Amino acid sequence: MNSTPWPAVDRSFQFALAQRKPTPFSHGLAGDPRFSLDAIARLGDELGAESISAEKAAKPLVSADAGAANVLEVVAVSDQIRALAANDSWFTLLNIEQSEHYRDLVDQVLEGMAANAGLDPRTMKRRMGFVFASSPGSVTSAHFDIEHSFLLQLEGHRRLGFGGFSSKEDREREVHRYWNGSFGRLDTLPEQTLEVELSPGQGAYIPPYTPHWLANGDSTSLSLTVTFFNRDNADESMVQAFNEKVSRLGIAPKVYGDAPVRDRSKVAFMRAYGAVKRRIRGPGTSASH
């Protein structure tokens, strides 16, 4: 049984990361008092309603409106979280690294994993943490994220399904929708390629741009997801953001990977553009869905 809080991976994980291959693992955070239901409720109060998203627990795996019809109002965060067993809700606490106590834990999870895998932790940028608290029978709709993600199950049981895009064109269509408001929510369910059973102390690496979805068992579920960008997915996301900007001018740009020299130029432009924006506006706060 893994007693460390970070994912128990070895040096073979370098290949999985490079190839974006979903990978199950064990971890030692289950039962940690920082992730009791009461501790999560207090963290929700600390973060405030602007860092909480809530949805109905029971919902379809896919939706054409990017989940808008399932949104719930956050009224009394801690009370709503404590009542998860009976209130048919699905909560996300966004960017828990805003709390110093939990920011240290996010770093510990990633740096411990990196040490075991032989990875350089300095390559892991824009580190973020998210706590998911959901009622029995909850569904996490099919979607993809652009970050590297480590999902650590803390309480309850869930099934994690993975799928793949049917074609390059289908992938590009969903990437376009991502940058135009879908935030990765899929409107069709991909064919399942892998299913992972998650219980407390188990987890999975979820690669960027990999469709996935979750279904709870008959008890409340608590989980932690820790994410980061490295050069690989950071460059891809910057090229996509650049392409969306120029496509609005009526230009049809090459998709990421089709023209590596152009990709490098796009990345350089977006890095310079982002630096100018930060100097003018100051640093922003990251968020996820």
C-alpha cells in the first residue's frame, strides 16, 4: 500500500507522459484530514463562491450546451458540501493553491511524483489543484482538459472511462469548440478505449486532450486533481490560441503539428503577447472547469 501522498509511479512513467498514455496508480492521501468532508467544506468557505462551481449530480454524459443546463447556484458553500449525501450536487473547488496550506500540498504531489519518475519538477509550470465533491450517483460529463492531470480518489468509488477522437478532423472540431466556450465538454460520446475503477487510495494520470468521463457509485465521492503544463502541452495550447485569433480574421491557419517551424513562430509570438498583457494588466488567476 502506498504511504506517500503523491502518485506511486516509476521511471517508466516518462514514456506515458511523453506518449500521453492514461496510467493508473496508487497514492497515500486517502484518509488525510485535509480532505475530510468537513475540511473541504471549510476550504470552500475560505476560497469563496467565486472559486466554486456546482452542477446537478445526475446529468447526461454529453450535452450540446456545454453543461449550462445543469448549473446549480452556490448559496451556502460549506452547508451544501456537508449535505452532499442527500442534495444531488456536484461541486468543484477551483484553484485550491490559492490557500497556502493546499498550495504546498499541490507542490508536494507533483514534486514527489517527479522524483520517483526521474522528471525535472522545474518543467512543471502553472500548477493547479481542484477538489471534486459529489453526491452518490453523480456523473462527470465527457470532456477533455488541456493540462496534464493527476486524479487522486480520496473517498467513495467511481468508474473512469477514457475514449479517443474518431479522426483528426473530429479532434480539431472539438479543439475549436474548446476555445469558443465548450471548455472541453463533448457533444458526442467517443468510443470507450479504457475503464479504470477508482477507490480511495487509487488514481489515474489523465493526459491532455484525452476524452474522459466519470460515474460515481452509491456513496459520496471526494477526489483531488492536480494539474500542470510542461513545454509539450503549453506550446500546443499557445498555437491553438493563436490559430483561433487569426481564424477570426478569415485566415485558415495550419493546425498544430502540421508545420513545426510555423508552430515555433506562433509560440514565440504568443509568449511575447502574453508578457505584454501581464505588464499592462498584471497577473491573472487561472481557473478550470
